[in-house]
Amino acid sequence: MGRFLLRRLAFFVFTLIFTSLLVFVLTRVLPGDVARIILGREAGEDQVAALRVELGLDQPLVIQYLDWVGDFARGDWGKTFVSPRQDIREIVLQRAEKSGWLALVTLVMAVPISITLGVIAGLREGKFLDSLISLLSLSVVSLPEFVTGLFLINIVARNSDFFPASSSGIGPGTTFMEALPKLWLPAITATLVLIAYIARLTRAGVIEELKRDYVRTAVLKGLPYRVVVIKHVLRNALIPTITVIANSTGWLISGLVVIEFVYGYRGLGSLLIAAIENRNLPQIQAIVMVTVSVILVANFLADMLYSILNPRITLS
């Protein structure tokens, strides 16, 4: 266990260093002069040069990278390039909290529903329920997110006071329980996207495990079929599903751009798009680092869950 944790920690640090280097290089090769973009076309060359010095953009790339990494590790994520200049760490963590709320509600809805549908489809392979679930899941996932969102706003929100049409107005002092009513529709929209992938993967896993020799042996020994499915088949069939769920956390944290736009939700995805439009390089770098950290933690938890579901997978 100790060796596993040390390896994962080393992998975590190495991945963050590699990601920081990659995102730094990618942000620096974007076209356009950041100082010119901030000041506008009418600004003089002296003003642009002075701003480049103030932002540290006149330094060699190696110095810029080392300064940024050192400050970032100490918790100083810099100031936004756009006026009024704000603390990036405060802004990003506030938006990350809001995205975390939405991701949590989405996973609470999507995981049990999609796994249940996948198990039912897998146990009824080739039958009516299997075809119906596959048809519905493919139909839902084929709809663009903005179409689903607009449908829910016009049909559900207009006919129910429980589901607000807009998710805006969730300020820094808003608690999770206060924001929860405004999270339902965005979470349902994201859930409909995830259900198809998770359900189909679960279905494939169940079908594959049901064909294993140990299933036939357990049934011939007299174990109830329900016990075989719950205690043996699902333990192995859900391992690929857990991997997909863990990898979906990055999309849930910073990839719900369309959903955030439709519902006016101020999450990390919309903040990233605004940072890209304004060439706010430190903010882009901070958002990417936070997203990668969340993905790494999610995959670590998935590894822990593997060993619980299947004791043959050891952490050592």
C-alpha cells in the first residue's frame, strides 16, 4: 500500500509538471500580442512595451515558466490580465466550487441510473428491453446539449416552479443547498449525455462477464442467479465503467461550456472560454492545472475502488 501511494504521488507530481510545461508552451504560441490585445490597437508602442515589462512578457520563456511554476506552487497564481485585475486563485477556486457542485449532482443522478439501465440491458441481451434502452440512449446522446437544454427550459421550467430556467445569480456567498434548485436542469442535461456512454459500457461488461466459465460454475453449484449477478458479475463488469466515470470528471469540471451558456451558469468552463478570448494566459494555465488535478484525484479514487470490487487487483 505504501509503495502504491508513493508511485501514485510521483506520477501525480510528474503529470502536473509535464502538464504545466505543455500548457505554458501552448499558451505562448497563441497568435497575437497579449499586451496589444489588452491595451487595444490605438495604444502606442511605448505603452505596449511598458505593459509587457509589467507582465513579465519581456523575459525569456524559460524564466517566465520557472517564475510562474514557482509562484503557482506557493499559491500565488497571479493577477488577471484584463482590467480590473483580480486575483486568479480566488476567481478560479470560486468557479471550480460551482463546477464541482454541478458535477456532484450530475454524477449522483447519472451513475445509478445509467448503471441500472446497462445491467438491465445486459441481462436482457437481444430482447425488447435491451433494444429499447439502446434506442433511447442513442437517441438522447445524439441530441446536442443546447437542444436538450432549450427543451428542458421551455417544457419543464415553464410548467414547474421547482426548476428555475436560469442558473445565474449563484454568488460567492451562496451555499450548496441554496444553489441546488438551480442545478437540477443543467445536471439533467449533463446526465443525459453521460447515461448513453455509461449504460452501453456497463451493458457490454455484463454481457462479457455472463459468458465467463465462473458464472456457469456458480449457477451449477446452486447459487441463486441474482446472487451470482450482484456479487460476481457486477464486480468485474463495472471496472471499465468506473474508469469512464473517473475520466468524465474533467469534462464535468471544465467542459460543460454549452450547458453553462444555455443556463447562464458561472462555472469553470465559461471562465476558460473568457480567458482564451482575452488571452488571459495565467488564468488559462491555472484552470488547466486545476482540471488536471481533479482528473488525477478521480483516477486515484478509481484505482482504490478497483481493489474493492475485485480483490485480485491489488494496490501493491
